[in-house]
Amino acid sequence: MKESKSAKLNQLQQQENHQNAHLSPSKLAKLFDPDASWDKDQLGDVLHWIRQVVGLISGLLWGSIPLVGGIWIILFLAISSGIVYGYYAMILKVDEEDFGGHAALLQEGLFASLTLFLLAWILVYSLAHF
Amino acid sequence: MATAIPLFASFKYADSLTVVGISLCTALVCEAISWILIYRTSSYKSLKSSIDKASKKLETMKTDNPSSKLTNKKSKTKKIDRVESSLKESSRDLSLFKFKSGAVVALVLFVVFGLLNSLFEGKVVAKLPFHPITIVRKMSHRGLKGDDSTDCSMAFLYLLCSISIRTNLQKFLGFSPPRGAAGAGGLFPMPDPKTN
């Protein structure tokens, strides 16, 4: 009796591990799949993190070159918004009306990414060029 | 570790790293306090769950094809109103609940800001790669001597750190407020235009 129980448990654990191993590739595939169905929260989170990554990379890049001037803040906002728009409209091909419109999607993570961009830009600029 | 200290000391604006480091630690401490006082409690979990359910239900009801019969439309509007007011109530309760526990976090932030202020008052901790507009300059040049608007004070850098680090940390840990709550008025809801 105990042996059959432990065997069942092992089987269940193996199935779980098998499932977990398949979760990551399927999640990655979903990020680029125009046929995938998206929850409002899920899409919002993905757009938020895309903005943060773009903000961090831009800040590090702008600070290293360095790019100086307020115009680069405007350019960052334009590039970041362009990438987010391109992702949900052209790669995912979602209907923005289902998610509250363009404004709702474009404002996901905007302010946090702007502050992260400024922080990275200022830090790299100050530490690398003085 | 011994070689790292002289390396950082060679940077003119090494103080900026200290500010960022303290901000990061403060953010972690604040989230830990929030988790203890707010997020692990059953009240918070049940409020969050009811907000999530209500906002999803509301979305489904609003996106369903409208019925052609007038009586069905009226009953649907009544149902939507009921779900909306329950959502507003839950959001208000959540905001009030977080507000009471948030006072402790606010105290920690206040103490840390006071400490940083005493450490870096009058010091230029970083250099801005742009000339800030007047409103921003009031914070970025706070307590600094001279007219160089690209000199950055601790206050501005700390503000940037706080917002970016705390927001992303909350998002990463899953402590962000539910999206349904954001659209439902919160602690001070606006009057319902339907009833006026």
C-alpha cells in the first residue's frame, strides 16, 4: 500500500516537472504569437517590463556615449512608446479596444520607465565622464 | 572588498552610488514592512480577490453584445451599476486599509530621507546630462550653492531611485495594486455621473 502511494507521488512529481519544463518555452512563444489570447493584466505586465528594459538600456547607452541635452528625454519617450506600440499592434496584433485603448496600453509602466531611464542616464554620465 | 572601496573613491560622484544603495535597501525594508502589515493579511487577500473578480465581471458585462430588448438593457445596466458600486466599495476599503498600515512605511521613508539629508546637505552627488526645467530644478538644485543647473542634489536622485526601484520591486513581488482598483475611485471616489 505504502509502495503504491509513493509510486503515485513520484509519478505526479514527474508529471509536474515535465509540465514546468514546458512552461518557459510556451510562455516565450506566447510573447511573439499573434494568435495567443491575452488577459488585460498579463499584457499590461509584459508592456510594463518591456518599458523598463528599454528605459534601462537607453539610460546606460545615453550615459556611456554620452548624449547630452533635454531633447534625448523626448527621443527616449518616442522610441520607448514606438517599441511598445510596435509590439502590441504589429507583433501581437491585439485589438486595443479590448484593453482600454491606445492610451491605456501606452501608459503601462511609462512613469517608472522614465525615472529608471533618468536614473541610469544620470548615474552612468556622472560616474563615467567625471 | 578592500579593492572596491578605493575604486569607488576615485569616482568624483561616488556619493550617487551611496544614495542608490541606501534607496535600494530602504525599498526592500519598506516592502518587507508592507508584506508583514498588509499583504500577508487575510483582509488584504480577500479585498484584492473581490476587486479582481468584480473588475473582470464588469469587463465581461460591458463587452457582451447589447440585447435589442429595452427591458433586458435596463436590467443589464442595473447589474453593471451594482457590480461597479461593489468594486468602488472594495477599492475604497483597500485604500483605507493600506493607508493605515502605510503610515509606518511613511515614517521609515521620512527617517531615511532625514538621514540622507544630513549626510549630503549642500553636496553635489551627481551631474545631470541636461538642463532641467524650472519646476524640476527646484528639487534637483535643492540646497546647492552656485548657478550650475546641471548639479544634482541628493533629493532629486533619491526621488528617482524611490520611484523607479519601489515601483518595479512591487511589480516584481506582485504587490502592485490591482488594475481594477485604479479605475474605481479609491479612497475619494468622484460622484457617479449617472445619478446626477
